[in-house]
Amino acid sequence: MGLFGIPLAVGLVQYSLEDQESVLQRTASLTARSVQSELARGDAPTVLPDLPTGVVLAVYDGDGDLVLGDGPEPAGDEIGRALAGRGSHATIDGDIVVTVPVTGRHDPDGAVRAAMPVSAVYAGLVPIWLGMAGLAGAVLVTVWLLARRQARRLATPLEDLAGAARRLGEGDFSVRTGRAGVAEIDQVGGALDSTAERLDALLARERAFSQDASHQLRTPLTGLRLRLEAALDRPDADLKAALVAGIAEADRLERTIDELLQLARERTGRGEPTDVDALVRELEPARAERLAVSGRGLVVDVAPQLPPAAASAAAIRQVLGVLLDNAEVHGAGTVRIVVRESGEALAVDVADQGAGPGPDPFAAPPERATGGGVHGIGLPLARRLAEAEGGRLVLGRSVPPVFTLFVPAAWPETVVEPAPVVPEPAEEVPLGR
């Protein structure tokens, strides 16, 4: 404001001084014309014209003597220049002074001197300066109010964002930010909301996984311990074989726990494609041996020239393990594994000749399980693992049961979408058993 106001004030002073000189020049010229005839006759003028406020007028004859009005005596140099035919204007002793000659036939017959104090000019500028100062103050107050309003409009949402970020850092993933109407701040708030939602979903998924895995794994581990203790109580049993089988089973469960905990964590990529054919062939010998004990068979049918799966081998192995455990424990007759192509996905069917699952096979397990159970993680968590890999686990047919695992296919020279479209089964009931 000072950079604008000070030059304006200085310019206004300069303009006022020049304007006042013009007023004095006109007044002196008018007076010179009005007294010309009298001075030409040698008479002393007696009447002066009406003068503007603050103007002091003096008339001098051809000898430089004051004949009318108020002026210095003896006459100063400015009167001498006027009697020589040269008018002048200057600031003398704090006055603005303008002199003009009274033109005669040959030489000037006299001179007129008009003067005004410079202080009178400044006094006339005081109201203008006060008005300018008041206007500047009003502008400053207005700008301050607008700046304060804008600062509050920007600071309030930023403070809310800071509070939301602090709550998010303290573990409150339910925090959500409002919208401030400022695009940049709203983008930050949206990113913070998205982060909170992702962290909340991740935490909920890991909590659910931990509950399901701990519950489902606790039962087979307890059963394993009971079988080992029973073998020790039977002196005629082959203890070495029982212990070796028990240790192998414990190792398998331990690997399962480690693998599942790793799968439960969110990943940034799909990793290497999985050869589903090789994975199924890897599971076939042990499963066939276990089914043969109860007089049942295992048939594996893999379609030729299938692409690899764009899913984790560990996740597919765990899901198939659950389906085979269910078929072994709850099913009947021959267990059949069919690996086939289904649109942009690979489908793995696991079927048996049993009576089918219960009314709600994909329901979460109860809080406390008693008695026997299914080895593995259970169908609820198996479905969750399949969905985490971009696939689905469905019950394609209820009697005799056919469970189908759909996983995205990793076609050569194509980009694999993280969530491919999976065809709906002809009949779908809640999964699990």
C-alpha cells in the first residue's frame, strides 16, 4: 500500500503547486490588463479585481515603486525582471510568486506581483491526504478480513487432515475426511481415505485369517497329539512308524501355517505363473495312497496344452488340499480331479460320489470345535484365498458334489488382469463342508 500511496501523494503535491502557479498567472495577467490604462497615463490604480482566496497582489509603477496592494518594498529582483519585460515564477521565502509586466507602448509601464504561501497549498491537500489514508485503511482492513477468511478456509481442512492422519497413525482406520471444496486438499483427503480403507480391509482380512487358521489348525494338531499318545500306550504297535508318520504330519502342518501366514499378507504382484498340471501331479501320489487305505480311488484328468495360472502355487496347493480333505473325510467313492480351460480362466474341478455338503458349507467354523474335523484350513478360508488370487471357489453341483476352483490364466504375451471374469456355475450353493 505504501508503494502505491507515497508516489501518489508526492504527485498530488506537484500537481497542486503547478495548478496554483497557473491560478496566480491568470490573476496577475488579468490585473495587469485592468491597470494598464491608468499606469499609461501616470495615474496610480485604486481598485484591484476580486482575488482568489489566499492570493496576495501588488502593483508597481515603471520605477519599481509599490502603488497598490501588498508587496515587498523596495521591489525585489522579480519585479526588476518584469519591468525589463520578462515575467517569472519562483518560490521566494515560502511563497509561490508570479510576476508579469504591464505592457506599455514602448517599455513596460509597471509590473504586477501575485503571491500565495506554499503552506496554504499544503493545507488544502490535508483533507485529500486524510481521505486517501482512510481509503487505504479501509482497503487494508478489507484485505485483512478476506485474507483471514481465506486462511481459515484453507487452514481448517488442513488441520482436519492433520488430525485424521494422526488418528490413522494411532490405529483408527475408521477415520474419514470431509470435503473442503479445494481440489488439491480434497485430493489429499481422498488419498488418506483410500489408505484408511485399505488398511482397515487389510487388518480385517488378517484378523479373520488368523481366527480361521488358528481354529482350523488347532483341531488336527490336537488329534495328532492324541494319536501319538495312543501309539505310545500300545506296546504291540510299531512305535517307530507311528512316530515317523506323526513327525511328517507335524512338519506338514507347520509348513502349512507358515505358508498361509505369508499368503494372508497383501502383495504387490502375482509372482511367477504356476503350472497347475505339475502341481496336481505332485499331489496325486500321496492322495491316492490315503484314499486307497479306505478302498477308494483317485482319477486325475488334465486337458492338454493348458496355460499356466496367474496365481500363487502355495494358494492353489492349499485350496486343493482343503477340497481333497473334504472329499476324503466327508465324501464317498472315487475322487476325481479335472483341470480344464474356462474362458480366460483355468478351472480345477474336485468331485466325489458322496451325498454332498450340508446346508451351509461355506459358513465360518464355530468358536469352539469338538471331536474330529477336516485336516487343513477349511472351506471359508479356502474361498478367501482363492478370491485373494483373483479367482473364485464355487460349488458347481451339490449332489454328487463338484467344487470348482477358478484362477486367472497367464496367457503368453498378454497382460493378466488381477480380477478376471469368472463364469457363474449352473448351480451354486454356499461353499464348504
